[in-house]
Amino acid sequence: MYLNLVIRLKLTNKPGTLARVLTVIAQEGGTIGAIDLIAASPSCVTRDLMIRLDSRDHLDRLVNVFEQMPEINILRISDRVFISHQGGKIEISPKRPILNWEDLSLMYTPGVAGVSEAIAEETDMAYGLTMKGNSVAIVTDGSAVLGLGDLGPYAALPVMEGKAVLFKKFAGIDAFPLCLNVHEPEEIIEVVAACAPAFGGINLEDIAAPKCFEIEEKLAARLDIPVFHDDQHGTAIVTLAGLINALKVAGKNIAEVKVVISGAGAAGVAIAKILMRAGARNLVVCDRKGAIARDVPPRQPSKLWIAENTNKRCLHGPLKEVIAGADVFIGVSAPSLLNREDIMKMAEKAIVFALANPEPEVEPKEIYDVASVIATGRSDYPNQINNALAFPGVFRGALDCHARVVNDEMCLAAAHALAGMVSEEELSVENIIPSVFNDQVAPVLAKAVKQAAKQTGVARDFHVRPITAVK
């Protein structure tokens, strides 16, 4: 994993000193960002250099070279990532000021008692009179943090905070991390169900498969608010959106292409399901053992669904064999599983979505002239398949219509709306998906999700009543 650093150096104030520093950094493969002057005197200059390095080894070598240069003194090395997380990334702020006793009596006691009594009589009034109508709980047990594995709830907290920031930034939703120190499905279900009255939706995050399937299914059946596992459905929505446009670029039809998916966890299963609902007919899913087929049924229920509903020709063998002749490869698994030769065995105008992060299943630089369209999960390559394109808009739409669930039709609507945001004129091999910073993404998806919710009967009929005076 790359390092994003600020190095403070005290340099001899002589011509060429800074140039020699920059040369050393370049020789170690470093990328220079901002260079700030901190202090200066006739004899020395203090500067902060923003540097990006590929690894800790590069940093160690760079420091070793600097220490051998008499004109350089290293004062401090700071990790910009850790600096940005100092003190956490979110906080709670009041919507209205409390400046005097009158304000206090309106916002808290005794005024709040009347609001509580009104909600007790009509529970749905909580949507308009509390945070419920615009709040989401981000729930994790830390068992599958960012593909790093079971790091636990404490290590999951910075990730959930980041997710909360994205909810607010892109959709204006107040999201709250709930990092649970329980790990059995029934324990998680009970805790979330107990907390649900305060929220308008539940976003499950970084919960390992296969228990994530059971948790989502049982919570969705038990609660009357949307339960959305972003590692499944968020990934699936953005992947389908990207694939819709990639197929246009390649001149292919989803009903006719052979699709091979690497990874049968939460994301792989959800992608398989949404692609089939979108019209895919020839789809093979591989796990570590190879192609999953119905004549050798797996034990896990989620993989059993794959065996029963995909791979109609009952292909067997490892990924490197199954991928031969495929039009589309979608990887949500592990790094460096494939190479250039493997992609060359695919059909002409192959589409490669290598989404393992941070290291993809195949290095894009190896196949840029072999595949017609390449997408990854990384921000430093074109066509980033980023869940942040989906979950803010999906929840915005679900909250706005007080949906009871997020169903398949709502997910499909979100995917097609996202794909449609790239016009025919803009569509290209390096532009199949909107930017995460396109401020129209969340509103467009929210509108599509709301419409699908109403059409499928999962939107609530009630309207939040205006705030009224005394009865």
C-alpha cells in the first residue's frame, strides 16, 4: 500500500540543494505534491514536501540517502492519512441554536414532552419530528474490513466514519457508525433490531460472507425500514451500470455474452443476481476451487444458489481455463490471479472489470492493448467502480419515500439511471461511469429509486404531517 507523507526538511540555503532533494525522491520512485516554505534564514531553509511513495521500503531507502547528505536534516515525517483521521472524521452538531432558557425549554424539557406524546400516538410522526427520516445506521462487526479480513469492530470504526462522511457529502444523509462487538448472526440481528427505531435505514457493511446473507435476509423480513448490504448491492449496482456502458462501447449484447465472475462472496453473488435480472444468460462464477456447477453442489446456501442458477453448461476447471472465450471478466476476489496471456484467451473486444482493491486481479498496464474496456476499483485508473456512486442515492430515494425495503427493482433502476448519466457523446473506453464527484449522481439515482419503490408498492402511503400548534 502506498504512503502519502509530509516530510519536513531543514536544508542548507544554497542554490541547487532543493533540486538535489527532488532528484533523490524521483530516483526512489516518489511523486512530489506541494512544497511549502516553513521558515528561512541566510543559512538554512525549512520546507514541507508532500510525497507519495509506493511502499515502506522506498521510504526507508529515501531516509537513508537523506541521512548521508550533509546539507539535509530530517525534522519530521508525518503520514497524511493518519493526520486526516486525527480526532475522528465526524461529529454531531445541533440544527438549531440554544442561546437562552427559552430555547432550552423548546428544544428539551418541558417542550419536548408534547412531541413525545404525539409520536407515541402516531409512530410515523417520528419521520418528521426526529432525526429518523434522514438517518442511517452503518452496521458492522468488523469481520471483513476493506478486504483486509477480520480486524474487529475497533479497527472498523475509521472505515464506518468515512462511510458516514460520504453519506453526508453526496446525499445530505446523517449516518451513524454502529461497530458491534458481537459476531454471531443472531446476536447482530438482535442488536440491530433493538436500535432500529432511531433510524430510517440500515446499511450493513464489512460483514463477512456467508453470515452477511443471513443477517440481511432476516433483518429485512423483521424490520419495516430498508436494510441494504452495500458490499453486495452497492457493488452490484455500480458494476451493472459500468457493464451496460462497456457493452455499448464493445458493441455487444448482455443476453449473448459469456460472463465469468471471480469471487463467490457477498459481492460476487449479488453481481451474479443483478446481471441475470438485467438479462445475462451465460454466466459462470468461480471461487478458489474453480467454476461452481450444479453437478457438484457446494454446501454454502449462497453458493448453492449460484450452482443452481448459473453455469448452464456445467463448465469445470480453474479460472484460467474457464475464462477462455469469455466476453466479460468481473473480478471481486484477490490480486494477481490473471495475466496478459489469460486475457488474450478471451473473446475479441474483451471487457475486464478487475475490481479487487487495492491490487486488481490483473494489472491494467499489462492488458491495455488487449482488452477493449478496463475498469478497476482504484481511483488512479479510468473507470473506477466505486460504491460511493450507489449507496448515497439509493438511500436518499428510499428515505424520501419512506420505503420499507430496498428491493431488486430499486437496485436495477439505480443501475440503469447511473449508466444513463454517461451520454452517447461522452461514452468511451475510458469513460463508462460517472465521476463520484458528479453532484447529480445522488439526485438522479434517488429519483429512479423512489419511482421503483412506488411502482413495486414498498413506499409508504403516509405523508409526514406539517408541524401543528396546540390541539
